[in-house]
Amino acid sequence: MLWTEIDTHISDVTGDKFRSTQHLSVSGGCINQGYAVSDGKLTYFVKLNQASHVAMFEAETLGLQQMYATGSIRVPKPLCWGITGNSSYIVLEWLQMGGGNNKSWQQMGQNLAAIHKATSDKGFGWDMNNTIGSTPQINPWTDDWAEFYCQHRLGYQFQLARRRGGNFPHQEQLLAAIPELLAGHEVQPSLVHGDLWGGNAGCTVDGEPVIFDPATYYGDREVDIAMTELFGGFPAAFYQGYEEVFPLDHGYERRKTLYNLYHVLNHFNLFGGGYGSQANRMIEQILR
């Protein structure tokens, strides 16, 4: 029943009859089940989760559509999303991954810079709330970037952390310091991926750069660059390509720790462990 209904949805949106005969389990990240679904000729990538998570797939579809519409970088084109029985699903274009060299990664940087030139006249935020991992990410339209980042990024993560038993003695001092920490930094609302670590970027077998699994919103473009440095995996050619198209502003090296604190706090809220200690060390570094 599950695959029959998904096949029907694919057929409806493509206009071509699709009846899957193969459902091969593949990586769908740590949150979803992923499948390569094929009729022997065409293959699609399908992610499944509980029906209650359908809004996550709706937001992923919108984010991919917005990035796709810029014509700046390859993303898996979303076909459809929905609920069948107890499951929610999203159907994406199947991309065969596995290639890439320095030229590919240089192109990745250039293409990301082009996406970051897509702006919004609504300010900072997005058209709906989405998720960062499985954590809600709150995106109300806000005129001021420092206010948005303070309230809806770090402030929200600190609220969640308190419920989890986190102890961050200098959090109020940090939140109060954000306007000063960002003073003099002119920020335009850039379309950002929002969760750009090495697991959400790669190259096709033909060497074409691809990004996927976004947590999209309009924010400071530096949040994407900062996250590429948090866990590593992006070669020097990537940063060279980015700088060729859209050089980073003075002071990025100071701001990147502030921006990566968001993701470390989120990891504490998702996984606990040593991420709380790491967050406290980052807070102390920022405030020094």
C-alpha cells in the first residue's frame, strides 16, 4: 500500500506511469529512512518518516525549490511529498554520487557564492518554520539580523538546552553581547543552506557539485561558510572558489565561532554528551 500510493503520486506529478519494482535501502541521514526506488528504467530517492513529520518534508521541498530556482547550484529536484498511512514521504530526483576533484570543489564554492547573492526584501527569516536535524528551527521575518540570531537561533537553543539540563553560566552575557559582536558588520539577507556540513554536500559521478538536506532561510551568508569549517571535509579549493565570486567580509574569523555555537548547542540538544562542554568553551572564547 505504501509504495503503491507513492508510485501513484509520482505518476500524477510526472505524467508518466510509474510502478516501482525495487526498493533498495540507502542512507537517508540519521533522521529518515532512505530508499532508491526504481521501475527498472527510472530511479527516485524516497525518504520516509512518521506521518507527524510531514511538515519537515514540506519545508525541505520548499528549500530545495528555492535553491533550484536560483539556477546557481545542483540540488536534487523535489517531485512530491505527502502522507500515506502512518508514514510521511518525500520523493526526490536520484543523483548518482561519488565523483569530484579540486575543480569540482572550486565550482562548489563559486556556485554557493551565487546562491548567497539571492536576497529577500522581507528581511531575515523564511516563509515557514523548518528543522535543523530534528530540532525545530523558528524563522519569523525579522528586520534586524542581530535580533533574529539572538532570539531565534541562540536564544531558542538555550531554551531547549535548559529543559535538557544544560548549564551555560554565561548565556545571558553572551546574548546581551550579540549586537556589539555583530556591530559594523553589514548583513544582507542571503538565501542560505543552513546545515552545510560535509555530509550534505558532494559531487556526482560526473564531478558536478551538489548540496542537499537543507535547513533553508534568509540570513548572514557567513553561517554557511562557518559550518563548513565546524566538522571539516571541505578542501581549500572550495574556499578559493567562494572568494573568487563573493569575498568574505572583514571579521569573519571572529564571527564564525558565534555562528557555529548554534550548531554545537543543537548537537547538545540532540545528543547530549560533550557538546555542552564544547559550547561553554566556545562561549568563553567569544566573550574574551
